[in-house]
Amino acid sequence: MGGDQRGFIWKRRKRELSLRPLILWEEDNIVIMKETINIIGAGPASLTAAIVLRKHGFPVKVFEMSPEVGHRLSGDFQGLENWSSERDITELLKDIGIEINFLCVPYYGGTVYAPETKPAEMKSNRPIFYLVRRGPMPGTIDSGLKEQALSLGVEILFNHRLDTFDGKAIVGTGPKGGDAIAVGITFETAMEDKSVVVFDDSIAPKGYAYLLVNQGLGTMVTVLYREYRRGDECFEKMNRFFNDNMVLDVKNEKKFGGYVNYFLRDTQIHNNKLYVGESAGFQDGLWGFGMKYAILSGYLAAKSLVDGSDYDMLWKKDIRPMIETSLINRYLVEKAGHAGYRYLAKKFTSDNPCDFLRRHYNPSFFKHLLLPLAKRKYESRVKDKNCNHENCSCIWCRCGEKVCP
């Protein structure tokens, strides 16, 4: 066991503790040595769980198949959304024990483009999102979480792939399929800081394109929810669009791609394994702003092990309503087409965008009526990607023949 192996004084009944205690005598007290928690994967959800568990005295071991955190990411900018709750996301991070030791820049507005309308400026009285950087390099949210975990004594084993694992674990191995893909570039630039979003099916089918610039670095991406094979074509169209509508300064560009995975199921506990992040389908079905769900799910999984609460009850209360609403929003946006994009552009720029987005990201009676339609529409996408075979110990694959007969 690594780290501080002493736990808290035994004061609760054994049935309330989800971990098997190792009991030692120390003076007149009985002290519990807490069982090591194994975590598979080292993404934001997994590292959040590791940080929370370690702060509660649990030895933690993280297994990561790649040589570094954020290995499949390219230093691109992403948004940590701040609109779905009245509470600022940075306050949530602080409350669950996450320090801001990474690039986390508030953005209060930007420019919105939609078909057959003039570009409009979006402004908010509170941050709409916080710009973060992804990848293995210093300053990213991935490396920041890793540093916090290591400083607390979490053991991270890189280049360590586990195809099977018996026993209790938290699984955060990332997306297993692509429900939306991203094609873009990172680059160096002399442009001023900016945020630009484009809604246009010829550039990003049923999705959006965006340009983010911060302190001499930029990211330009098209996100496709349909017609994935047109990724390179849409990237070129996006590139031409931005060049036609503004003065671009792009140096040392590096192309990258990515994907997101979202689905719903009734339980995230399989054979003593708690699934978090995109391994659990916890992703924003509308626009792919899933980091908040990943971090929250890691916290909830850790909480369930710390206090013996039911992980399924926790995520169904705090995450499921948002995931369901995001699927309904995706259904409505795809139905509305370009008219819907013009409506969004108008609302973003005429009202307070955070208030508008919060209303639409949270459940409502009307939207709940549309849930069966949305689920049917995305049935092939939201199906369970993880293994449900009885007593199966596969964690990395989709239950392939190599592991599950």
C-alpha cells in the first residue's frame, strides 16, 4: 500500500462501510487501514476520483495504458461550461477539492455566425465558459490534475494496460465510440484573444465550428454530428469561412482529430466496478461540453466509496437529468436545422446567454414529454457500450471475443 495507510477511527457499523477494513491496534483505539482503491484510466474523471479518495485517506493506484495523461489530445483549447448552473464552475471545483493549477480563463462573450444572418456579438455578465487546454503538456487541465494527484501520494502507473481486472475499481477509460467527431488545428498566432462559433450544416453537419484564441495560441475546429466521412471537407470549408470573414494569423499549425461518446443506461456499477466520465456515457449530447460531467462523476464515485452511499443514486440525481435533457436538445436542434441556428444566434446575442442556456440545459415538463422520442432517435448511439456479461472482468474493450466468449 502506498501513501498514508492509516484511516479514521472505527465508529460506524461494518455494513455501512463499502470497503473491507484492515484493523490494527494503536494504543486504546482501533484504527482502520483503508483498502487500496484501483482506478483504470487517468482522465479528468479518474484523477478527480483519485484526488478526492486520497484526501480522505485512501491509498489510490491509477493504471493508465498511455505514456502520459491527455495522450490522445493535442494542446487544443476546450470550454468548461459555466451556464448550466447558477453556481460558478470554479466554486464547484473548489468544493470538491480541485485546485485551479491549470489554465482556466473566463470568457464573457464572443461572435456568433449563423446562415443568412449577420455576425452578432454575444455578451454576458458572468463567464459563459472557462477556456482550458487539453493534453499532456504543462498548463493543461490534464497535467494539473495529475500534479495534484501525485502531490497527495496517488500512485500512477503509465504504460500499464489492464485488459481484465477482478475486484473493486473505478473505471474511466474514456469514449468507446464516436457520436460526434472533431477535426481541427492548433496553431500559434498574433491575433488578439477571441471566441467565435459558427452554426452551419455545410461546415459542421448538425454541429458547430469554433475558433478560440488565448495568449498567442489558437484552436480552430469543426464538430460533426452527422456525415463523419466529410470531416476533411468540412475542415477545409471552415478554414475558408474564417479566412473570408476575418484576418487570420496562423503559424505552425498542427492538425488533430477527436470524438465524443454519449449514451444512457440504468446502472453504472458492474461487478464491483464504478464507471465514470465517458466510459459511463456522461457527455453533453447537444454540443459535447462534457468535462463538468466527467469531473462530477469522478467526485460522486469517490464519495460513494468514502461514505458508503449508492453511486447509482448519486449520479441519477445529479447527472442523469442533464444528460437526458441534452439528448432532447440534440433532437430539437437537428429537427430545426438552419432556422434553429438563426434562433440560437438571436437568443445568444439579444438576451443574457447564460440565462438562456441554463433554461434549456435543465429539465422541464415539456422537454420530459419528448424524452421517448429523443431516446428512440438515438437508440443506436445511446446503447450500452460496456460489458454486462455476468462475472466478466473486461474493462478496456466493448466486450469483444478476446475477453468475453
